Amino acid sequence: MDYKNKKIKGVLKQDYQFFSHGLEGVAAFETSISYIDGKDGILIYRGIPIGELAERSTYEETAYFLIYGSLPTKAELKKFSNDLENHISLDTEDIKWLKDFPVAAHPMDVLNTCVSLMSLSEGGDYEIGRESDLKAGIQIMGKMPSIIAAFDRIRKGKEPIPPDNKLSYAANFLWMLNGEKPKEKEARILDLCLILHAEHGVCASTFATLVTSSTMADVYSSIVSGIGTLKGYLHGGANEQVIRMLERIGAPENVEKYLNEATKKKEKIMGFGHRVYKALDPRARILKNYARDLTGKRDEVLFKTALKIEKFMEKKFGPKGIYPNVDFYSGFVYKALGIPTDMFTSIFAIARSAGWIAHILEYRESSRIFRPRGIYSGPVNVKYIPIKAR
Ligand code: CMC
């Protein structure tokens, strides 16, 4: 475009059909994977309310449902679980990589790097299409829990534990992490957390995955984009930051002072607010009950601090539609299961891999590259000054 002799403001805006900061309120494609009613706090996966799936399904079944579009038969579920199991083991090369990583590395960076490493085995032969995408997606889903569990053991000076293929996906993770067979209740609770985190519409990480896959990049690259995007503390990284914030506050009696100061400075309170929900996130309601049940003596003060924060926030921000989101209470559940705080966001990523894969496959069917505009507000007609003259 020739900008010469044109007034920039007003003229350039004609180039754009629509402007929405942060794409708020914009729909860019159709999906039948999930729906959020933000006004009434409702979330459905392919038509089924999240509470019902959390109560009655398993993570493997929910993942199948999201990815393939219908609830599996017994045989389909068995095959899908076997496919995941076939990829769960780490080979000696994977373990060698993990042993070479710095022990101080963040688990999300380990996960991201390992998914990227997995793509190397394709040797540049990846053919974009449902078959390759599914194969890669299932491989990633199968390996993610093993990577995180093995990395945690290695950084603690322990040897990784091979998976036990008699265990469920969630139970296997706890076994590989802790080296003890989890109690049925513990495995079931992690399973439930994975179901609650498996899918959430066009959140930032799913959008990032789709932006990448819309260029006809492979599933590995797309999921690497998703993991990187989930890491930020405005998205999945908030679950880790909630616990860090609670530890900084220290006790219920410090809540008011902390929050008054933080909100005066316009700081965001971790675990509150959502772009879509203007009511209580239904996942937060479920997780709060489990957090209450599971939190023992050791974290009682932290839990009471959280309850006080919720009360304060409800009074001050409830009228603005700011309520606890999925990340506010999930950390208590993970803590009770013996999962280290810096691994919380990785659990979110492991669970969300199902939603990412489902969206990649769905979007491929009517794919169009994502390519929005930025409204140019810079100068025009600037003269180039040679370096010697600057
Ligand atoms: N604490 C205090 N004020 C808040 C918060 C919060 N957590 N969230 C939103 N607000 C206020 C914000 O200051 C703004 O006020 P004003 O209109 O006076 O300027 C108003 O509410 C709208 O906020 P926004 O930042 O424009 O909202 P957004 O839709 O761009 O951001 C969000 C959504 C989730 C990034 C934001 O609520 C936030 O930063 N929350 C804290 C981080 C967090 O818990 N993230 C996890 C999100 S849920 C799980 C996930 O998807 O990963």
C-alpha cells in the first residue's frame, strides 16, 4: 500500500473489518467439541455437562469422546487405552535426554522440549492427514505423563520407574512419580482432575495449537505451541502461582492487607477471573469440594487462607463477574496427591492434550490459515538515514 500523502488514522482503519483487543468476543471457526455458557457457568463436552463426565467417565473415555466424537464401545475404549499404553514407556534414549537436562529446568520446558524431540523420529516424512495426526497425537498423549514423572525422579536423584500396563492412565502417572501403587481413591481423583482439564473451547493454548496446525505444520509442532502458551500465568501457569501467592500471604489474617494492596496496584489475583465465565467456573466448584476433603493438617492454614481470599474477592469483584476459576483450588488436590508445585501446570498440559488433538483434527477438515491484522499505528514516510550519518 502506498502510504504517501495519506493521513494514517482513519485511513488505515478502513483496511480492517473488525477490531477486538485480544480477540474478545470473536468467533473464528465452528466447533462441536465443547461449549461454555459463561453467564450461567456451564461447560459441556460434545453435549455432555462436565459434572456428569467427571462423576461417571474416565479420562481415557473422555479423551476418546473428545477426539473421535462419540462415546467409545468397550472394544474401542480397550483399543484406545492399549494405543496409549504402547507409547507410555520411555526408551533408553529418552531417559538419557532427561538425565542431561538441568535439574532446575521447569517441568513445562521439559515437556515442551521432549514433545519437540519426539518429532525428530519422523525424519521429515510426516504427511499431514488424519492418520499421521492421530498417530502423533496418541504418541504424545501416551508419553507426556512418563516424561514428567521420570524428570521429577531424575532431578531428585532417583531412577525412573517403568509404567505398569495394568494401571489406568492417571494411576500409572502416580505410580511412575511416587514409586508406590496409588490408592484407588487417589487414582480416581487425579482421573477426575484430568477430565476437568481435558478441554475448554478456544482458550489461548488451543488457539495457539490451531494457529500452528493451520499452517499445515505437524501435530508435534502444534502441541509444542500449545504447551508453550499454557505455561503463562494468565493461563495454565496460574495453578502454580495460586499456591505461591497463598504461601506468600501465609495466613488468613494477612489476606485483607495483601489483597487491598494488590488490588490497589491493579495486580491480578491468581486463580480468579476468566474471559468467558462471568459466573463461577463449574470446574472450580467441583475442585473446591475435593480440595476441602483432601487437604490435611499440613495445608489447613493454606486452605483457610484460600477460603478467606474467595470471600474477599466475592464481595469486591463478584459484581464485576470475577469468581474463582479452575486454577484456584486444583493445586490443593495436586498437593494432597504428592505432586510438586512446579509440576501443576504440566498436569494441566497432560490433560489438555486430548482437547488440543481433538481441535487439530476437527479444524483440519475445513482448515484455513489464521492470519489476522494488527492496526498499524507507527510512522510513515520516514527517511532512511545511512549508518554513518546516524
Ligand atoms: N484479579 C483482579 N482483577 C481482575 C482479575 C483478577 N484475577 N481478572 C480480571 N480482573 C479485572 C481487570 O483488572 C479488569 O478490570 P478493569 O475493567 O477495572 O480494568 C477487568 O477485570 C477485566 O479484566 P481483563 O484482564 O480485561 O480480562 P481478560 O478477559 O483479558 O483476562 C484473565 C482474563 C483470566 C487473563 C484474567 O482474569 C486474569 O489475569 N486472571 C488471573 C490469572 C488466572 O487465574 N488465569 C487462569 C485463567 S482460567 C484457566 C485457564 O484458562 O488457564
